[in-house]
Amino acid sequence: MERQTTFSDFEYANRKRTTKREEFLKTMDEVIPWRELVACIRPHYPSGKRGRPPRGIEPMLRMYLLQVWFNLSDEAVEDSIYDSYAMRSFVGLNFLEEQTPDATTLLHFRHLLERHGLGKKLFEKINALLEERGCMMRGGTIVDATIISAPSSTKNAKGERDPEMHQTKKGNQWYFGMKAHIGVDAGSGCTHTVEATAANVSDVTMAHKLIREDDDVVCGDAGFRGIEKREEIVSDPHLSQIEYRIARRPKSLEKIPEGFVREFERMLERRKASLRSKVEHPFQIVKQFFGYSKVVYRGLAKNLNRLHVLFGSANLLMCTRAGRL
């Protein structure tokens, strides 16, 4: 998207230092396949034949991505674009010609993405680009899940917690919220599948939805013990033939007599853990770098839509950092 150079651009070009935010936005601007993503949204976007002419798809998508990446509300995104030169440049606005789309316009755009499940389609478009450029491999998947907290307070208009969220116990602590289940390519560490459930849903029950059709090996932590005996695995011709490399429970090693056998088993577990560690990188980017450690909407569908966009962005960021894009 071309933008006319303004006096502000000349002024900012003379700065001695570029901020990390500006570097990040410049990087994402270069690697995101804008044409493909816009084409994915266009069939569902208002034509403008009736009512107020809509804003362009690409500026709205850029504004939405800023909201997702920096974990901002609709109003906060609008204010941030007015305040930040880096964000205004990323959206491609020239205040001499047009103003920032208001919070209500962004709200309608976000609802359009959620209503048509476009977050998943954008995620798939990004992954298709990565596969085309050889950044994603085939044959092996690492499965895992993480808890994303939700407000447990009932001090709201309805006087109740989100009915689609649930509480669960992990270790000695209780959590209330949802789970993000992901399947990660064992070769590249990029996420290829994302699912969302209430927090009390067991990891192993969602594993079959995270496995690709051409996977031969699946790795997981001890929470996936017994996966090969589950009905949905045994009854499927492909899933039943996969090699499942699941971690042992830590206490099970203590039952093995000391000696060569125990040391050999420990070595195998260390190698399994080394491979499984790739699944933690996408979680780290989504929860720490993008700040999505708590849900921002009620209901699983809206949060899943946002998770797809977040993990797609994380894939691009990981490949860029690794020099593969």
C-alpha cells in the first residue's frame, strides 16, 4: 500500500534511533502477504452500494492487527494511531487526506472477521505462504495446550461468569478460563493447528484434532499418556498407525532400579523434552510478546478467532527471526 510522503516523514527520518516498536512493525509489514489476506476478506466485505462507503480493507486489517499485537481496546487503537508515528505509518494514513477509522468502524470490522471465521482463514493463508517458501515441514507434530485465564468475578451486568469458560486445577492452584490447544510442526516449530476449549477439557481429548493427515510421529508431554488407546485414535486408519512419543511421568523413573536402564531412560526423556520444547516458543510469543495471557472477549469463538491471528503472526515472527523469510 503506497502512501504519499509528508513533512512528518522527513522529520522522523532524521532521528538517531529507531524504536523496537517501529522495527517490529516494519518487519511485519514486509513479511505479511497483504494481497492474499485482503483477497480472503473481500468476498465478505460490504460493497458500499448502500449506506456509508466503507473504509479500505487493507487499512482496516492493519488497524485490527495493531489491536491484536499490542492487546488494545477499540478506542485505544484509535488513540494510539493518533499518538504514534510508527502506528500511523503502518496503517498508511496521511492526516492531510483522511482521518483514522474510529473505534466503532474497527468494532464492525472485528465482528465481520468473527462472524465469518476469517481469523482461521487468515491463519491458513499465512501457513500456505510459509509452506510455499519451505519454512514449514511435514511428517511430525508436537501437541500441547496452555491455560488462558478469564475473569472469575461475577461483578458484571449479568452477574455471572462466562458460561463457556470453566475452572480447572493444575498442580496445587485453581484456574478459571479456557485452553488453547495447538499442533506444532516438529521441524520448524511453527503452529499449524489451533483449537480452543474450556479449561477443564483434558489435553489428550483434543489431540486427534491437532494431527495432520501426513504426520508419522506425534510428540507430547505426560498429559497425553494413553493417547494410542483412545477410541478416536484406534478407530482411525491413519491415527492408529502413528508413532506416539509421549513423555513418561517423572515418578515412573524412580521405580526403575538404578543402573544402565534408568540412565538410558533418562537420556531418552531428555531427548524427548528437547524436541517438545519447540512447542513452548509459540506460547511464549502469544502470551508474553503479544500479551495475550488473559482472554479479552466472552465466549470461545471470539477468542479462537483472535488466537488464529496471534499464532499466524507468531509463525511469521519466528520465521523472520530465524532468517527464513
